[in-house]
Amino acid sequence: MAELLAGGELPRALPWAKHTILADGFSDLHLGYHALLAPFVLVLGGVVGGKVLTVLSVATLLVVLLWVTGPQHPARGLLPLLLLGASGVFLLRSMGMRPIPLAAAATLAVIPLAARGRHRLLALVSALYAFSYAAFPLLTLPLLAHVLARAATRRELAVRPVLAVALGALLGVLAHPNLSAFLTVLRVQLFEVAVDHAGGNLEYAAPGVSAFARDAALACGALLLGGIVACREPRALDPSDGARREELLAWGLLALMSLLLALRHVRGVDTFVPVAVAAAAVATRSIQPRATRAPTVLLGLLVLPFVVLHAHAAFTTSRAFERIDASGAATWLARHTDEGAEVFLQDYGAFPRLFRANRHNVYTLGLDPGFMRAHDPDLYRAYDAAVRLSRDPLPLIERLGARYVYVENSANGRAFYEHLRRHPARYAPAYQDSFAAVFVVRRSD
């Protein structure tokens, strides 16, 4: 999408994603981020430009994190950075050219901006976030934490921060070029997503205890230690220091809400890890650096192996994604099918790979399952059952009018691929390489 924007080609609709809301109106969930990425792609190319923006995004998050936590001894300032690196999911999604670091930076900035009365800047951050990334409703978490903390410590209603965030978010949403479709998809994402405990759809899977421990345990431990240290610090409980008590309460509430989100939703780790790190650093900020230098260095040395392991795993996975090449199947489809012929996709993630190389065909769905769900919830449920093989996929494939099935040689696609191979009377293998295969659907009549 960033390459299309860079070339001035981005269409108002994506008829290539035939059975989704995108077919009538383009409603990219990362529209502003792709607009930000476009000049990097134009100058440096897709891969290098994406990596440069990723580095700049992570750097922005680190700058905001250090600004939020205040001046620190260098050793204490290094530990939050290490703890961020201790989350494999956070690293992987950041390396995947996603707006995760910028989203986390915007979330972290809400409490200090609101507390210091920087309402115009708060509105600007909200507007940019709302335009850039559909996850902007997460801003309600730090805003609510600030409102509750202000009410509890100062007996005041934080009206101006609420108005600033609401107005900024409204302006950001209204700037979307296809507002109606965007709001429809946003409604589906917020209110019509059922958590999939089976983990078949990782977009909406509960993380489970082991995954949460792997990706957030260190941040959770730092948060707990920070809370214990803060409670033992006399100034933390001093009734006369209202600003300090408000700050600690606000960050504590935000950490709690982020933790609940992370337990509920696998992507919640994206929010919880930086929030927990920031909250722990804020809680221990008033302690003299000399008193904490040795424990901090020791904790940093303990965390470092996890950072190295997670960074290596995230980098390896990211490189594996870069090696993905669907051009062979895309070229075969373009040469051997009629223009506009529909291709059934077992995995919605295949759409960008095929679409980049082949706009000759149309595809079952694209970019995100929420777009099909927004278009036709019953169709999405039937599709979900078909690709999981809990129901025979052939009736749905024929109902959609697809003559071709594209499936990738991956852990996610292997069961579906084997199902097609076991039914040669229904599906004729037409193309195969090391990455993907195309089957022709034999007409049942």
C-alpha cells in the first residue's frame, strides 16, 4: 500500500478483494502510517525504506519513554530499553514495519501531556494517531487513568484533557478519505470480535499463560518491583505531594488496564510492555541513582540474555517474511486465467503478496479478516469454518464462484493443502513451487 501511495496509484476501492468491504471503498487500517512510509519507499525502496522508518519509529518510542520517566542515571535509563527488548512479540511486530512503536509512544505521552496541561499538543497526538492507526481507541486507557487519578487526588474533573483527546481523535478520523467504510470496519474490530481460544485466528487469540510469560513476564516483574519500591518511598505516600501521588496512581491504573488487555488479547502485549516499563521507571524515579546502581546493573545483566534471544528470534522471523516469494504463483495465475477470475485464498495474509504482483485476478478476501466480517458476517463464519476444515470447503468455493485455490506451503496452510491433495476429483494441481501451490477447482456438475 505504501508503494501504491508513493506511485500515486492508491485506488478509492479494491475490487480485487471481492467479498469484502474493500471492494466498494478502501478503508486501510494503517492509512496514515502508509502515507508516512510512502516517501521512504519512494526514495529508498520498499525493504530499505521500511527498515529505516522502523528504526526511526523505535527511536521515537525510546525518546518518549525517557521523556516520560524523566532524567535518570545512565544505568537506570538503559534498563527500560532492555526490558522493551525482552518482549519477542513487541520486537517482531516492530520489525514487521508496523506502526506499533509509534502507537506505544502516543499512548505513553497522554498522561504527562494531560498532567502538564499541554492540551493542544495532546489533541495533535490524538489526531495523528487516529488518522494513522485504527488502534487509536487505546488512547482511552491512559486518558481514563489520568481522569481517575486526578479525581482521586485533587477532587477535580479533568475536562480539558478529555476534550483535547476527543477533538483530536475526531479530526483524525474525519480526515480519512473513506470515512464510512473506515467506521464500519472500526465498529467490527471493537465490538464484534470474539476471542478465539483455539488460536486458529491469531488476530484475535487469547495469548495463554505460557505466551504471556514469554513476552511480558519481565516487564510484569519490573512493574511489581517498581510498585514495591514506590510504596516504601516516603514521598510516594506523602499527602502534601499531590502531583507525585497523582502520577503514581495514574501510571498504576494504566498498567493495570493494560495488563488486563494483554491477558485478554495477544496483541495487548504491544501496549502492556512499554506501559509497564514506563510505570516501573516512574515509580522508582525519585530514588537516588547511587543507591540503585548496582541492583540495576545486575538486573540488566540478567535481562540481557532474554533480549539477545528474543532479538535473534524476531530478526530470524522477520528475515523469513522477507524471503516470502509468491511471484511464481502470481505470474502463473496472470498467464493462465481469465481476467477477473476469482482465486480462493486459504489465508487472508496471502492477499498482499499476490496483489502486489497480480491485479489480473480477484481474491476471496484481503488485508484483514475484519473487512470480510464487516461486509457479510455470515459469509465470514462460513469462510472461517471452511479454511479450518470444520466444514467441507468445496460448497463455499463453488458458491463464491472461485475456479482456483491458492495455498501456501506453511504451517498454517499445510492441513488445507493436504486436504486438497486428498481430493483429486475435486481439485486438480496446476502449479507448485517451494512456497505455494495453485489448484483448479473441478466443476461438480
